[in-house]
Amino acid sequence: MERILIVDDEAFIRENLERILAEEGYHPYSTDNGDDAVKEVSEADVDLVLLDLNLGAESGLDVLRAMREVDPDVLVIIITGYGTVESAVEALKMGAYDYIKKPFKADAIRLIVKLALETQNLRREVRQLRRGSQSREASGDNLMVGSSEQLTQVYRQIREVAKHETSTVLITGESGTGKELVARAIHQLSPRKSKPFVEINCGSLPFNLLETELFGHERGAFTDAKTRKIGLFEEANGGTIFLDEIGEMDMNLQVKLLRVLEDRKIRRLGGNRNIDIDVRVVAATNLEIKEAIEQKGFREDLYYRLNVFPIHVAPLRDRREDIPPLLEFFLKHFSEEFHKNVNEISRAALDLLMRYHWPGNVRELRNVMERVCIMHNQETITPECLPREIWGEKPQDEASFDYRIPPEGILFEEIVGRLEKDLIAQAVGITGGNVAKTARLLNLPRGTLRYKMEKYELGEASEGLNRTGTSVKSLA
């Protein structure tokens, strides 16, 4: 319910406005002097102020100026008489939303108040969209695309928890798997979808800055606090707050967050009263939280408060069947963005992409496809278009073979044969089955290579791999 403060020295005007606004479902209250009004704007949650320019001995312009000093975003509608329209125009220059002249009609008041509050809501939404856009730009997160068993389970969990709008959710998974996208999907499928979705990376800010971002502060709370700041919990009221990288949060701040989750109240820094909030909390981390708890880096009681509904997003290497549809999506997206005609991936290139271990998960795959589309103009992506790390090459000083011989011993020929077969198969994939190129890549005589390809039954595969131009769509 929107709180509307009426500032007028005439009791009849105050009572009339309170009646009109209460009938519309708002929460109106009033004062007859500027000092009380400025104090109220400074300390309380005021959605809109109706301010008379003529407050007896006080100037409404001075009151407006003082209000905007303590809260630059305060929304004010000026009430003015016919003789003070010039002053009302001056108030608009100072940041007032609009003005209305006395005597006013009830319908006019209803309309201007409705428009003002809608404007305020739009401003808040724009701030959230900007913050979300900047965050996604910085993080490089991508769309949830795929139909693997693991991802299907995540979809199912999202749909179920979204129905229960108060349940706290903890999303786990490696960096780049799309945890933010899970949080957004929960919000968009919930009854809270028309309310704000607010997100913050808890590892990107030091303790004192993160504290004021989350809970806000009052004017004068610290040296540079020249105006009141609304925190993200208040901005998200009625909606969802997404606390990314919660495992990086300072232990002292974890105590405050625990209290917020238990009491559903926050207090701004420097404030002297609690503020009720109605927010669903979704947190995410790429850490092993239980290990952090054992190492005294995360509070166990906070973990159990957050882990009401856990969702785990598997790494891309464990759901490789999602790679082809992701490739198709990113290929189409970047081809259009960069005005290229890249529309296919060769069988050999796809084999390399499917074999790669993707330590950066979906984010890394996205970056690779973006780089390929920037650097190449050909219609079909071949192995030569891919970065060297996709080929499995390492600098000489990083190359190693780490095989441990078990106590019961090994079958030497079998182990060496498997390694030899795998290396030849990789080389065949890289060269598209060209025997001469494969021999050069492995530094083997061509006759030796042919013999080993026949031995390991790679001859037919090499001929098949030589057929390029297979689209991702046909392989998905």
C-alpha cells in the first residue's frame, strides 16, 4: 500500500485529501509544517508527497529543497493557488513531478496521484533493468538451452518452487553454468513476476559497501552519507532479491542476513526503526558450502536458512548432449549480431567441441562462438577456426602424463594401445581425416599412420570425418 504524505497548513484540505486517497486504497497521512515533513521523508518510507507551496510563514520551495537534499528521488506534487503558478513552475525546475491548482476536484487528484505513482514504479523498474543488464554484461551469463536429463530436472525444480513464492532457494554450481538464469526463471514464473527482480554479486564489494547496498543508510550514517539511500532489500519489496556468490559474503554481514531471513525486517545503517519487507531470497554460490562451514568461512545456521529448496546446475562436461543446441543458438545469435553468414559446424569441428572439457562451462562456450564469428567469414566452421585450447594442445612446459600404476600392476600393451588410439583419433578429428595432415601433426611416417589406423579400425571413421558441412541442427 503506497504511503502518501500530505503537507498543508489548512486542516480542511488535509482531511479532504486523506479521504479521497484512502478511498483509492492508498495510505495517506498528513502534517501542517515543513520541518515534520522533511523529517518524515528522511526517516520513513514515503512514496509520494503532496506539498502546499503556501505553508503560512514557511515557503513550500524551501521545504521542497530540504526534502530533495535528504532524498533526491522523493516524488512531490505541488499544491498551489492561482496566484502562485510562477512558484509552481520554479518547483518543477527543482525536481517536483507536477502541480495542481486550488480549488481542485477529486477526480483530478486521483488521476495525478495515479500517474505519479506509475512514473515512480517505472523509474524503479528502469533502475533494475539497468543493474541487471550491467550485471549480465559483466558476468557473460547465457540462456538456458538444452534438454539433458540434468537440465530437465532443473526446469522441473524451477516450476515447482516458483509456485511457492516465499520459499528461499539456494542454487549451486560451477561458475558459468547459468545460476543467475535459474534465479530469473524462478522470479518470472512466480506470482511475484510483476514486482522487481534485484540482483547483486556479494563477492564484488567489500563489507561496508555491500552492507549499505543491501540495507541502505540514513543521511549522516557515515562521513559521505549526505542523503538517504534505499537498499536493495527495500527496492525488491514484493519481488525477488538474488544474492549471487553468497559464499563470498563477510561473516559479520552473514549474521545480519540471517536476522533478515528470520524476522523479515531490515534496518538502514544509521536508522532507528525496523522496516518490514516481503521479499523472496534466492542465493547462489560456486563454492562447496559445507567445506566452507568446516573451515569457519560460512555460518552453518545461515546455510540451513538459505538451503530450504536447493537446486544444482551441473557443469557442461556432465551434460554434453546440451552442447549441440547451445552451439546452434550462439552461432545464429552471433552471425546475426556481426552480420556474418556462418551457419554450419563441420563434423570434425563438432567432434572437438564435444570432446573438450569446458572448464568455463556455458559462458566459455559462448565466448568461443563469439570469437569464431568475429574472426571468420566462411559459412562452415572447421577445426582450423577453433582456438588451440579446444584442440587439446598445451604449451610444452605444461604437458604431462599422470598415470598411476595400481598395486596389482597393469597390462602395458593395452594401456599404451588405448592412449595411441586416442591420440590418432584426436588428430584425425582435427585434420578432418586428411592422412597427410594427420601424419604431419603426429610426426609419423604416412605408412605407419595407415597401418595404425587400420589396426585400430579408424580408417572408415577417417573417411566419414572428411565429409564437412554437417549442420548442428541435424546432429542435435
